[in-house]
Amino acid sequence: MFKPFISEKLKLANRIVMPPMTRSFSPGGVPGPDVAAYYKRRAENGVGLIVTEGTLINHPAASGDPNVPNFHGEKALEGWAHVVAAVHEAGGKIVPQLWHVGMTRSNGSLPHPDAPSIGPSGLNLNGEKVNDPMTKEEIDYIVQAFAQAAADAKRIGFDGIELHGAHGYLIDQFLWERTNQRTDEYGGDMLARARFAVEIVKACRLAVGPDFPIILRMSQWKSAQYDAKLAETPVLLAQLLQPLVDAGVDIFHCSTRRFWEPEFEGSTLNFAGWVKKLTGKPTITVGSVGLDEEFLGAFRGNNAGVSDINELLTRLENEEFDLVAVGRALLVDPAWAEKVRTGKFEELVPFSADALKKLY
């Protein structure tokens, strides 16, 4: 994990990634000095790449939480510029995750209760009709909002961007057949459902130029649909991935609930392993790294202890994937990477749900 990572557009001191974890500590959508210090602590302790919590593109229904940080407006972007400066001062690299939650937001939510939630077909994750489908004008607006956020990220000094295309949020809602029932060019087969994501990647690439890294976070599972799959077979997954590569994705951030679980029958490869095999692009694996229990266990009152990471290291050495995202373990223990590097395993802090109540 502590070997340098070098790709065409991104060089990192090691293979450890802090993935996006929503913290809701940015009142009015503006990240303050406490947020900058939170990320700086991880950089000071040897995290190779920090991906920020999800940040909101410029659309009134991008989120239903007024304390999630914006990635638009002078005050919010100034706050993020301070975050970048703090992380760079500590020798780290950082990218923002650009986000729109789509139909996972309830109508009437703050901070813009009058704005209806939007999605490809106006369906929630259960496939139930809630609102009207997005119009072509709304689609074009969202594509350009992502592109503007990408341009702003480059302007204020970030080292790349990540697009949130996972977990049942807006981009993923276009990819998933249950939530995308459109009959125009944005719905239908896998290629058509990928069109929205492809347009966003292309627009971001145009906005940032050829040398700025673009990461795309993807998942099969959704926030409340753990058995969901965008692609039931490697052939279908390849059909989804190739247009995204052609559009300009440099790295895929492949979210699973447990990194050790195989993605398809007949192979031990996990999701990140399959995506790397099919695209040749670097991948980030994520899913209960450094823990011995999946995410929901902590919220049922069970603390998630520290796990043996030998299997992770074996897969990394076998080049199944390139980078390793450490979520909850890093959320509660900013020195996780340094403690692992120096063999101080007995000092690792176990995760519990209480860790979400403050910025450690």
C-alpha cells in the first residue's frame, strides 16, 4: 500500500485513498476552517489521495441537506480553496467529489424546499413515480453544471475531480434500468442509459483540458438496494464502461460493500478487478477496508473492529486493482495510514457510529 502510484495524469506517494464520506459540517454549504483541518490531518498522516465528501453542483435540488458543502458560489469555493491549500501544505493530493443526489432527495427538502427533486424518469429507487421526468433542457443544464464545477476545481487548485456516479444518485439513476424508464435517446439499452454520464464526462473533459484527472465513482449496489446490479455479466459491464473510457474517465472508483466478495460467478475478481480487466484503466477498490463488519453493523449498535488486511494486500500485489480506499477507519482515526505504515496496529482506533458526530 505504500508504494508510489504513477499514472499518466496523477502521481501519488502511496496507494491509500480517503474516499468521500458525507459529514454535513458545512453550515449554509460553506466549508470552514474545521473542514480544512479535518482533511489536512489525513494528509499529514500519509494518505496518498483525499477525495472530499460529496460536494453539490449548482442546482437547487442537488441535495436535501443544507449542511452539505456546495461547490459553487464565491463563499463555498473560497472555503474549498483554503482546504486545498491546507492539504497541499501537508504534502497531500486532493480532489472534490461532484454530486447531485437526484430522486433520493424528498420533495420539499431544505435548503430549497420549492425545488422539485429530479431524476431521469421521476422515479424513486423503488421504481415509484414521484415527479415528472427530466426535460432535455434540465439534462443540458445539469451537464453544464458538472462542467462548471470541474472548471472551478481546476481553477482553485485541486488535483483532479471525482464524479459521483454510484449508490443510486442522479448519474446512477440514469444508468440503472429500474429508475431510467425513458424512451428517448437517454433510455433503453445499456449504451443509451449511459449517455447522460458520457455527456457529463465529455463536458468536464472539455472544461479542464486533456491532462486533468477525472475519476468516476461507480457501484452496482444502491443506497437501499444492496443486491442491485447495473450489469449482470462482464459483457454488459464492458458495454457500460467503454463509452465512459472513450469520453475521458482516467480512474474508476469501484464501490462495493465488502472488497473481498467476487463480482461475477466463476471468478474471484471483485468489482474493481473486473473494471480494471475490462478497461485497462487504474481502479480504486473500496468496501469495509480495515474493518471486520459491513457498514450497517455499526449503526445497529455493533462497533466495527479492526480487521486483518492480508487478503487486501495479496490482491493489491497481484495488481487486481491499483488503489485502496479506506473509509470509516480513516474517518475515526486520521493517523490510520501512518499507524499501519509503522506497524502500530495496536493503536488503531475502531470505528463506531459516534464517530459521525464530530470531525476527528
